[in-house]
Amino acid sequence: MYRPQIEMGKPLYSGIHTFMHLPHVQTLEKVDYAVIGVPFDTGVSYAIGARFGPSSIRTMSQRIRPISPVHKIDTSEYLSGIDYGDLRVYPGYIEQSYKIIEEQLTPVFEAGIVPIMLGGDHSISLPHLRAAAKKYGPVCLVHFDSHSDTGRAQDPARMWSHGCVFSYAVDEGLIDAEHSIQMGMRGSTFKPNGLDEARAMGFEVLTTDDVRELTIEELCAKVKSKVGDRPVFLTFDIDFLDPTYAPGTGTPEVGGFTTYEAQRMLRGLAGINFIGFDLVEVLPDRDPSHITALHAANIAFEFVCLLAVKRRMDGTPSKGLAVPAGTIR
């Protein structure tokens, strides 16, 4: 199996920084999940810098170990995981980058591998969903964010903004909106009823106030009821968190959630049929403390745990069990 390569006695900060010390291997064989960087931020509407998100998140993942005491699980015993490296992109060229991102991700999805994609701005979710839909058809979306990202571009030159990504995904039939949910929306808007556009597309939309009126257990039960056993893509914009916890992002909104709240929400989603994940909008240059990237790395680890727990629940063996013992540890 492909597992984190942590050597006792070797400092965790040493060596080349892959995500969680996973082996850097570009293979589609005997792999359950692949961490993939998507260093692209041409779709932003305000501040650039998310192109440096993947490298920063990898660096801040160095102290993450494979065992979750909360889930009581060793993720490396249930999952074979790799750091696939970064996808090729064309900075400044959105449509060309979308095309090549989709082309590179399509064989990953086709192989049944769950990609864990580190952005990058939120516009990259569109090629992610295009690639996913080739295998799974329209997928359910579980969306953590302070913005619904369901706007419509007024300027054709800005058509592919990160603020429009999910409206176009619905238009293209990539998302099963009736079985999707968006959580955490807050902040000022251009329109009095800005979220009505997302609801009209079929999304269930929960503002930050709506979320806080529920217990975390009630929220997670609502999400599970919404998606059922359908294939689910989870997208997490780091500005779901309050800027106190995630200052390194391009469009922060005050009044958000703590890291612990986000962790509990994710942990409560165990059992869902996740087929893909992306974490977006980390701007390292806006956060010299690197706390944003640290939180992002741990959120990605929580998703790894969800994959491992699902395999334990289903009794499904890892694809990597076919790898001779001791090949990579």
C-alpha cells in the first residue's frame, strides 16, 4: 500500500514536502485517493495568490499523522494514498486551463480514485465537476462556503469567475442540485435576495444563521438525508471559517465558523458516498503566520478520515492490498 512515509527519528520538517508525507507517485494503480494540487487563480474577482495554496498546504501538513483518535482509525490501514503532484495549468488563460485540468483529472476519476484537490481559486471546481460527471453523471454537491458562487457574469470577459462556478455547473448538468446543499453563506450582497438565485436552481441554502440554529448533529443529519447514497462531491472554501481562523483568503467574511466547528461538521458526515473533494481559496501571502494553510491541511485530513471510515463501515478492502507487503510504508 502507498502510505505516509514517516520514519521514526527523522524530523517531520525534513525532506521534500508532500501532503502528509505521502509518496509522490503519479500512478493510477492500487490507489484509493490522490492528493492533487491545482495552482490556478485566474478566476478570482478580488485578490490573487491562491496559486500558491497547494505548496503552502503541503508544507503545513507535515505534522499530520495518519491516525485519528476521534474516529479511532489508522487511515493508512484502510487507504492507499499518494501525492500526485500539481496539475498543469496555464496562468491567465481560464478556458485553456479548464480544458487541461479536466483532461488530467478524467483518468483519475475513471480509475475509481478519489481526488483530494488543493486549490487554487474556487473556479477550478468547474473542471473538477466536468471530469467527475464523465464517470458518475450529475453528482450531489456538499458545499461549505461564505458565498454561494451561483452568480451570473455581467461581463463576458469575466464569465468564468469563481463567483459563478456552480451556476454554470448546474447549466451543464454536472450537479444534481435537488440533492445538494450549501452551508455558511453570509456577508453583504449586491442584491436584496441574492441567495434566491441559488435556491431557484434547486440548491438547499443554509446561511450562517441557519446553520447556527441547528445542532451539529441536526445539520449533519440534514446533509445525509439530502444526498442519500448518491455520489457526492465535497467542496470547501476556506472562507467558510471566520477570518480569525483563516485570514489568508481573498474574500473573507466576518462572523464565520471556528476550525473546531468545521471539524465536527465534517466528522458528522461519515458514511456518505464521497467521490471527490476540493479545498480552495487559500492565499498564503495574506497570512504570514500560515495558520490558514495549517487549518486547510487539517480539513483535508478530515476528508481522508471520512474515506477511511466509509471503507471500515462497508468492509471494503483497499486497492493497495494487492501491493506486496513492505513495498512502500
